[in-house]
Amino acid sequence: QVQLVESGGGLVQAGGSLRLSCAASGLTFSLHNMGWFRQAPGKEREFVAGISWSAGSSTYYADSVKGRFTISRDNVKNMVFLEMNSLKPDDTGAYYCAANEPRGVVPLKAADYDYWGQGTQVTISS
């Protein structure tokens, strides 16, 4: 049974930082693309960042987080991370970790991911 468990969310002031973690089990982690998505109340789930399974681990970011967020993975510990800096109130939402059985490049659409975590809440105060 595949499990993705997020942690690290919380309440921080604008300009602050958070580091999200996602622990994966029940899958061959090193052979899956990984992504982070977020969902604000009343809005659709949106892509935040993705990292490929392949050697070199190519990374992809939404324009809104480029230069502020960094995705990384540890294939020994079966974990993926999202380092978030210079946080803004617009970054508020539930953040979800997702895994994709690779069929090409890292997907940017939520529908293309096969497994999901339960989410961790990030709230940025102004």
C-alpha cells in the first residue's frame, strides 16, 4: 500500500520560511517523479514544484514560486522536500505531496499523478 505523509506545515509571517517533508512508502520511490501541489480554499489544486526520478533529478516550478521555493529528494530515505522562502500570504493553502509513475516528463497536472498524501496546512500571515 502506497503511503505519502507530509509534514512541516504551520503558521508563519510573510517573509518567513518553511520546509515541507514527504515520506514515501510502499512504492519504488527512486522510480517515481514527485510533485508538490497546493490548494487554497475555493480554488483548484495547483502545481507548485516537481522533480524527476531520473539521475540528475530535473526540477520544475510554477512561475509564482520560482526563485523562492526549492524541491529536492533523498532516494535513500524515500523523502521529498520543499524548501519555501520569502513566503507570501498568497502561498497559503494545503500542500500535497504526489507521486507519478513516469510515462514521460514530470507532469504539471494533478490528474496525471497516481498517489497523494493527505496534505499539510501552510498559513502565511501578513
